[in-house]
Amino acid sequence: MGLRALFLDFEEARARAKSFLPRALFEYIDRGTEGEQALVALRSGFDARRVVPHVLRPVSQIDLSARYLGDQRRSPLIIAPTALAGLVRFDGEVLMARAAAAAQVPFVVSTQSSTSIEAIAGQVPQAELWFQLYVWRDRTQTWKLLDRIARCGVETLLLTVDTPGSPKKVHNARNGFGVPLKPSLTLSLDLALHPRWTVGVMGRYLAQGGLPSYGHYPGSVAKAVTAAIRDERFALDMVLDNAFIAELRRRWSGRLLLKGILSAGDAVQAFEEGCDGIVVSSHGGRNHDSAAQPLEVLPGIRRAVGTSATILADSGVQRGSDAAKLLAAGADAVLLGRAPLYGLAADGEGGVVTMLDQLAEELRAFMAFTGAPDLGALSSCQWVG
Ligand SMILES: Cc1cc2nc3c(=O)[nH]c(=O)nc-3n(C[C@H](O)[C@H](O)[C@H](O)COP(=O)(O)O)c2cc1C
């Protein structure tokens, strides 16, 4: 008899993450922005969409293989970029890369990861690493970062374009969570109440010489999460225009995708600028509380860019059925943000693999119940709601 699984679905993994992580870190991951209506809209949007199953054409074999960016893949799942995943577990990004390699899915490393792409690629050469770019004000430094990424063998770059401002997050302010992380009574209590994290994650980092920081910033600029980034050259340049995308396209010879598209017009423009794909995303409901949700806009975007263009999508996926609904609405593959982070918090590398397996199993079950033998068949399903 096998060991009892630590969690059986997203909700159980989330509950484990909630008890393991300091509240400030859990809420940084879990919560939204302003009144958190985007989170409500994401959940209720998926829940309200219901499929009409075909039961008189049973399928004996379900094929989860996906085709995007010109490649045939085993599954439509991808691990999304998430800043500071190294705080969730000791060496969190390396564990994430190992899990991605085991599950044979790509892992998108964030510009704001706590471990550098060189260190991740060096320790997990078997992982397929993509990179998510936030642009630094000093373009020379940004282009240097691109060279570093390319030297690590990264072929796919996601430029995040959906954060032109700073989202209002009351919970972070109240919990004392931010970079720089300032010592406070609230944080000290939080750490004392979560000793497994404080000893097992924070303690191990301290024993190795200090708190983690942003892995891609020069050491003199980002010393630790407790230190402010004062060097203006490394401030994020969030307002990106066509001229920048054209320049990036000239400088980056690999695949380029824009992440955070919700408008058909922007999608068409991205392909006109020579991008290889887009990620239709509302940033997991973390940025713009009034923004439309991917499920609502995907069909229009697919119609606008045509059947052969690569469209990835994310935001709010907690179940295989959520992923199925994005795929049916026009996505070729689905990125997961919080789900793998909760798997990581619950059970390290193995927890991420379990989470990916469970989502794939749920997707397979959805397809069997619906009468869809492959992902392509999802788009011809009949939907209500
Ligand atoms: C803790 C956390 C940190 C994130 N950091 C980044 C980031 O650095 N860059 C980025 O493009 N998106 C970032 N995202 C957004 C994810 O890439 C993704 O779009 C989103 O999480 C998908 O929604 P989901 O979490 O509901 O799956 C982050 C998300 C979370 C939860």
C-alpha cells in the first residue's frame, strides 16, 4: 500500500501551503488587488461555464498532447513565472525546475526569481527553461540580461506587458510584506507562528550565508529581500511601446511571446511585430481588478489572429476542468501560477509533480466525461453559460 498522498487537489494543497507559509508570504501569493473582484470573476467565470456531454460516442483513449510554437508536446501544461518562488521552499526554483523536468513541462523562470537562470540551468540541465522578462530602465543592463539568458540555452522569452502601474495590495502593506522586507512585530509574530518555514526555509538560507534576493540583479544592487533596490538603472520600466517590442525582436533571435494580452487588437499587433505567440492572461487577478478575464476574451482573440497562431493562456486555473475551458475557448496550452507554488509549499519537488499529475488527471477525466478524445475536440464542444 502506498503512502497517503499529502493532498488530492488544488484546495488541499492550498490549505497545506496556508499552514506552512508565513501569512505575509501566503497572502502575497494567494490574494488579488483592490477589492479582489478579479479573483471572484475568474472563479465564477469557470464555474458558470458548463459543457453538454456526448455520452453516445465514448472515447477509449484520451490524448493530452498539445501543439504550440510549432512543437508537439506531451501535455498542455506549463509552469508560469512567479517572483521569489525561492522563498516558498529552500532552493524553491531549483526544485520547481526538477519537477518540470520530471513532468516534461516547460518552466518559465521569472526576472525576479531568487535563483539566477545560470544556477537553475547549471543544476537542472535536463529542464526546459523559458524566461520571463521585466525590463530594466537601463537598457544596456537589460540587453546584458538577454545575453545571459541566451548563454543558458533558453530559446523562449516571455515579455510581460500587463503591469504598467503598481497594483494596490492592502494585504501586503498590512502584513509588512514587500521588498525591502522590513523587520516588524507583525512579521516576527508571523515567523514565530510558522516555525516549519522559519527553520526549514529561512533558517537554511541564513545558515548558508544570508537571505535570498533577486537572482538576476547584480549583488551590489539587490543584496537581500531586506534591502531596497536603490539603483535607478534597475527600476522596472513598465510602460512598453511598439518601438521597444520591435527593438527586442531585433535583439532576441529565439521565440518571443507577449504575456498579459487581453485585447484582440493588441494580439494582432503582437504578431505584426514578429512575436511568435501571446499569453492571454489577467496575471492571475493580481494586477487590474476590473480587467476582463481570459475566458471571456479568448474566442475573439483566436478569431482575430487565426487558427495557426500560438495562444497560451492563464489565470485562475485550479482544476483540470478550468484548463479544459481555456483550451476550448481558444488556448493551445495553459500556464499555472499558484497551483505549482502550492504543490511546492506542500511537499517540495514531489508536491509540484503531484499537482501537475493531478491537474492532468482531472483534465483527462473531464475529456472522458465530455466525449472529447483530444484537445482539438474541446473546441467543438457545446457549452452553456
Ligand atoms: C506569487 C506570484 C508571483 C508572480 N510573479 C510574476 C512575475 O514575476 N512575472 C510575471 O510575468 N508574472 C508573475 N505572476 C503571474 C503568473 O505568471 C501567472 O500569470 C498567474 O499566476 C496565473 O494565475 P494563477 O496563479 O491563478 O494560475 C506571478 C504570480 C504569482 C502568484
